[in-house]
Amino acid sequence: MDTTAGRLTYRDATDTDVDEIVALIESAYRGDSSRAGWTTEADILQGQRTDPEGVLEVIKSPDSRLLTVERDGTIVACCQLEHRGAHAYFGMFAVSPALQGAGMGKEIIAEAERQASEAWGVTEMHMTVISVREDLIAWYERRGYRRTGETTPFPYGDERFGIPQRDDLRFELLVKPLV
């Protein structure tokens, strides 16, 4: 499904996109390259953010879509949408660090919400954010998400999610009504 919003083109990711998407996600969250944007987790997590197997799993899952965002033929952002009954889960959101801060994220999340609502008839979008990421949580709150106070433990010891640099990490559930 191709939808054009301004100069951005939206489509579902395919197997051939995996390496480019992994590189995008890593650049947005880990290492020195992530410091060019404001979404970096480099100070709280090292190691990988995702891997080709994890991205491919989302692409292949019958209940998930990996929405790929292109500009001029280059993938500049992505996000996972997963159908979970009455709500959709929003995750794996990454915008190229060089393009952050210009309003692209707002446009993409609004399009993701629209597509999830239209495709699945969901009434809420859920996401989890590392609770110490106050600036990121505030950004989502400005988009209409609310903190629920409901948390789940960070998977310490599972390096697929990174190598924690502190011992107080947990995920907090954020929710937004879509109707």
C-alpha cells in the first residue's frame, strides 16, 4: 500500500529492506551516529538495538506491518504496527538522525495511527518507552499519548535489546485513543 504525504512515501517493508532498516534503527539509537539526533539511547544502552532476525520477524508476522518511509527512494524512517485485538502496538520507530527535529516524526506517527485505525479498526495505540527517557515520553505526550504508570521489566541479560549502562531501566506503557 503506497500512500504519499508530502515528500514522504509509505509502504510495507520487504525482505530486501532488512539490512537498510537495521542500519537505520541502529543509527537512530546507538553509538556516536545517534548523537546527531535527539532519540539516542547511547548513554543508557550500548550494543545492538535490533538485528536482522528481529526485523524479518516483524515483516513476516501476519499480525504486524513494518511501515517503511522513503524520501527520494531512500528509507528515512520506519515503525512497527502490530494488531493486538482492540488496539495496535507501535514500536521500532526510527527516523534518520540527520532528519530529526524537523517535524517528520509527527507526520509519520500520525500516518501510522491513521493506517492502523483504517486497516484494523483499532480504537487505541499502545507503545512502550524506556521510563528514564523523559524527553521522548514528553514528545509522545504532545502527540496525545498518556502515561499509564504500568511498567514491565527491562530484559537485563538479553543482549538482543542492548547492554544496559544503568540498573533502573524498565518499559512504561503509553496509550492514545484513536477515536
